[in-house]
Amino acid sequence: MLEVVICDDDKEDLDKATLMLDKILSEYQVQYQIRSFLSANELLNSNDKIDIGILDISMEELGGITLGRKLKEKNHDIKIIYITSYEEYMAQAINKEPADEMHSRMYTNQGKRLKEMKTQIMEILGQEKYPEIEKEFEILDESGTKAGCVCLKLNEILYFEYIKRSRKAAIIMEDCRYECECTFENLVEELHPYDFAVNHRGCLINVRHIEKIQGFHIYLDNGKELSLAQKRSSDFREEMNKFLQKTQRRE
């Protein structure tokens, strides 16, 4: 169960943030619970488990930056997302918090706030071991007609192959293949936090299924061989190294 708390001393902002978070998390097949707090001290005095804390920096009772530090003193593994409309507070947070622990953004409007919060939540989920995460895809039949939706476990997808002329992508799995309507850029942006990386134009690989890389050839754990574009080689290998370092830390 993913335990998420939101703390904001403005009731209207708190309700909006809670609704946005529920909308984001409901898109993924992850069990979660959201608890809302109008009081920073009430949250700090709570002994309940917290995985993610979403904190308003500009609270009067106790600023979100201070609250975030105190929460991390109690639980080093908690992930913090700071929300605020005051640029000076954000600058203060960025200067004082370690870079690898900062998940903070400026939110200037409702649409951007939703998008940015979704990105950060996805980044955090991508850092954890959640093999049960599923994503819903709208599937096309052989004629290109929409044929309903299917939920697929992300860790079971080998790679995506984009078919540019028809604006759709083939979803390649171990024992089956689907096609879905999408834009490749959106697919890359959405799945990057879940260890997917572009190996060449129009191909997005789940790096957890890579057995080895030799030169400009990628070998998957099912024996499939894919090419690695020379101009993408450096970035792709860097993504692979990040994944390996991340998995080693979990073990």
C-alpha cells in the first residue's frame, strides 16, 4: 500500500491537491491511501507510515521546508514533493536540500501543477520496486479500429516500436503483440521513469529486459537482438547504468 500525505494550511488548496493526486494515482494499478492535513504539527506528530509527503512550503504554522526535514529525520526513506507559489521559498529549498532528495517544482497554473505533480509521482514510483504497476492501453485491431482497452504490467513489456505513418506503436511482449494509438514523444515521456529508454528512432526499450550490449547491438533476455543508434549510444548506456545502480541499491 502506497501511503501518501498532503499538508497545506489552505483548505481550498489542500482539497485541490488531494483531488489532483487521486486523479494521478488512479491511472495506475497501485494500491494507495491519501491522508490530508491542514496542520503541519499534526502531521509531524503522526506515527503512521508515510511513503510520499506533499508539502506546501509557505505554511504559517511550520514551513514546508522545515517540515520536510523533520519528516526525513523520522523516516529517511520518505520522498518529499514541495508545492508553492512563492519563488523565493523554492530557491531556498533548492539551495539547502540535497539534489538527489529534491522533488520540487513551481506551479503557476492548475494545468501545469497537475502535469508537474504527475511527473514527480511517476519519478518516485519509478525509483521503487513496484512490479505490479500496470498501464491501460487502447488497443487497435488489424484494420486500425479501436478494439477496447487492455491493462498491461509495465515490467512485462519488452519494447515499443513506433509506426510513424499511422501514428501508432506496437507493444512487444514475450508471447504477444498489441498495437495502440499514440505519439512516440508522449510515450517516451510517460514511461521514462519506469526504466524505458530510446535505443534508436521510434524504438523504446524496457532496460530491465536487456541481457547485454555489445557495440551497437542490444540483446534482450528472450534472445531478441535490437540495434543501438550510434548517436544515442552514450545516453542509452547512461540510462542502463542508472538502472543497474538502482537495482544494486535495492538488493
